[in-house]
Amino acid sequence: MLILFDIDQTLLSVRGAGMRALGTAGSFLFGGRFETGTVDYAGRLDPLIVADLLRANGLEPTADRVRSLRAAYAEAFAQELDRLSREPTPLALPGATELVAALQREPGRTLGVLTGNYEETGTAKLLAAGFDMSSFSILVWGDQSPHEPPHRDHLPGVAMERWDESDPSRAVIIGDTPHDVRCARTNGMRCIAVTTGHSDAASLHDAGADLVLESLEDTEGVIAWMGT
């Protein structure tokens, strides 16, 4: 079985650090205040978010501007994580670390990450939250869609190719938004949705989640459900 985890608000929370870093990066590159509050972030791909941010600030999202903002964002985000590291509240959400560790011990389980994050910032988040990257055999990042324009629904297919498996019913996506749920359902995968983000249980049920939880704290219950 392949278990694919979303990152933000599923495994961890960086408490708005990404948005702050994007604002800092945009102001550094383009001068003045860089507006970040009018763009939808939850469950979306970083390439789409960056393009929308540029447009929201009156800038055409050319390839050069996207590359520059991505690089400056990674640098600013590292500084944000350094500040967060001095706060007492852990970045990992309740039960997430324990579930990943328990699933690693289960025979026949392959763990992966399927996220809208860029690789460099997504990896930085996981490491800062205490996750060992070797826990995840399959890594699918937000800029790895094989199609243009990119869409989150394209990413599960990438994961299946890397897993070298043709039966999507043997895969589970764990996420916190209707985007996560829909990309699972569109690709024939099961989905566990948690209300640790900004989506409530009703919207996750309506999107088609197979199981909706308040958190990932019931390790044994989650593992038992996967085996059904």
C-alpha cells in the first residue's frame, strides 16, 4: 500500500511563515509592499500561487520573475523557520510524527509525500518539524505536474509511476483540503481528510473523503482503517 501525505496543516503547521516569506521576498525583489493576502493558498500548487501573487501585484508572471521569486522565497522562508525554531510550540501536528513512525514499521507500506510545495521549501518544513526525509520513499512536489497548466490532480499519477504500481485503489492520500480529497478521488485512490487546516468536516465529506478525522492522533485506528 502507498500512503501519500500532504504537508501543510496535515503533518505540520508553520503558522503563516510561508505567506510572510513570500511577502518579504516580493518586497525585496520588486520594491514596496508585496500584497499576499488576496491569493488562495490552501491545497494549491506553489507554481500557481507564485503566478497569482505576481498578477495580484501588477506583474506578468514571466519565467524569470517566477524563478526569482521562488529563490527569494526559499531564502526568506529559511529565516522564518529559524525564528520558529525558537518558539516552544512544535511544528508537527498532534499524532503526525507517531503515525509516520508506526506506518514505517508496518509491512507492505510505502510512505510518500504529495504536496503543492516546491521541493526546497517543502523539505525545509518537514525537517524543521522533526520528520526524517528517509521515511518517505516517494516525493511528489508542486512543480512536478507533467502537464501545462499544472493541476494537483496530475500529481497522484506521478506518484503511481514512481511506485511502479498500476492499481490506484492500493493508495491512500492523507490531506486537509477538498483539493486533496478531489485529487485522490479523481485518480481512484482512497482519502483520509483531517480538519486540522481551514476546511471543516462537512466540506471534506462533501468533497468525497472516505474518512474524516479531527486529527491524526488515533494511530491504531488510522492503521486499522487502512487495512479494511
